[in-house]
Amino acid sequence: MAVEQITRSTGANGISSPIVFARHETFHPRFGWLKKGFDRACADPEIFLREDAPVRLGVGKNMVRSIRYWCQAFKLLEADQPTEFGIQLLGNGGWDSFLEDPASLWLLHWKLLEPPCYATTWEFIFNQFRSVEFSTEELFNQLCEYRDRVAPRMAESSLKKDISCVLRMYTQQPDKTAVSEDSLDCPFAELGLLYPAGNSRTYGFRMGQKPTLPAAVVVYACLHYAARSVEGQKRIPIGKLLYDPGSPGQVFRLTESALDAAITEFADESSLGISDAAGKREFFFNDEPIGKAGDILNTYYRVR
């Protein structure tokens, strides 16, 4: 069984996420898959159900299911229909229709983890699992403990498939000669979130600033996170943005200095910035957060 028909609450506003394991058919998202799946679904929302879908998409049957899953998981499609976000990013005249800017991969990584999250192992690793360096055994054991709490009937084989997929998807190889065909075919490896740490079964998260992560995407994420976690308020503690499950600090693996640098790039006393009163550091924003976040990305992609 790949999906447990139960949900768990995520976030202060009660958004729920399904328990979803191993829906990717063992494939991480490959170059071209998201654009191909989005475009084909825009033209024919039933494309993934067609008998000739493998021919029309140019992939095998299980890859058709994987493309459909990833397009949903990244919030590009919902019920095989394009979402507002999908149109903004990949539509004709969208922000980055062919995913040429690494910023778009960071944005997709954020959307993957944003509730409702359709990738339970990913949600656990980035929001619940706190080790900076870890072995695959440690990760598996902790994921099993989490599984026992949320979906005890889930087979261990599904967890192992998910862990393998996450590591192949995000691991940056330090030595070009060690790069596998799989990692070459996964754009998210370019983010450099994970790296081999000592041996083939030990990994580490790369913490702090990321060369390809623009401040615009970080501030966009801060505004979206604040909108759902402190709904109706115009400020949020920096600590919540760094350490709470689902926060930009956890999803992007940021340090306080990296978060500060991103916000400072957009600081404006009349709009947003960081306040520090009596040692209480907060991110403040005076505009409606979702609209402001969209404006920031519109400007970023327009001038890049």
C-alpha cells in the first residue's frame, strides 16, 4: 500500500496533508518531466489516463504515473488541472516556462514541502529530522518510528524507496567522476542541499547560504509561511522562521545569518524588514503577505 487514507494536521490554520509514501514509482523528477507533464495536462486533462499516454509522453507506463505524481506534489497540477502556481511558473509567458533559472527549482522545492504536502518522507526529512550529518540507517530508523505513529501499516520497503529517491534527488556529488547517470538527470541535485559525508552511506545537509538561492525566493517563502502560521498578523518571530516545521529555515536549511541577509536585501521600513526590540527579533511586513510575495517574484523574474 503506497497511500494511507488518513490525514495529519499541518500548520496553524489547520491545513491537512495526506500520508503519502512511494508514489513516485522509484523515479525522482527528471529534466523536462515537469514541463512536459504540465503542458500535456493543459492541452488534455485526461492525458495521464489515456491508453496511449506512454507514447504521447515518450516514457514508460510507470514513468507516466511518476510524472503525474510529481506534477501534483509540486502543486503544478491539481486533479490533473493546472493550478494558479503552475500557470504562473510554467504557463505561456510564465516566470520561467522552461525552468532555466535555479531559483525556480528552489521555488518548486518550497512548494513540494508546503502543505498540503504529498510527499510524507520529504516532509519528515526536512521538517522533523534534525540531524545535520546522518547515516542511511539512522534516517531509516527514525523514519520507521515516525511511520509507526502516523501510518503503522506502511511497508518498510516503501520507506526505503522514498529514502533512496530523496538521496538521489538532492545529493550533490563533489567529484565529477562520481556523478551517476541518475544524479545528472535530476535538476534538484544542483541545489546542493545534500552531500556525501565520508562514505557511501553517510550524508550531510549543507547549512547556511546557498549560491543559487535568491533572496527573493527566501522572502517569498517567509511571507507565505507567515500568512499561514500567524494569520492576520503582520509580524512573526525570526525563531519561528528558522526552526518551526515547514519554515523557510528548515526547508532551505538556512542559518540565522543567511535568513537575515535575505530579508535585509528587501528591507524597507515602510514595507518589510527585521525589528529588534528588547532582544525580540521579528520579521515584519505591512502589506498583504501573499500579494507582496507575488510582487517580489514578478520583479525578480522580470529583471533577471
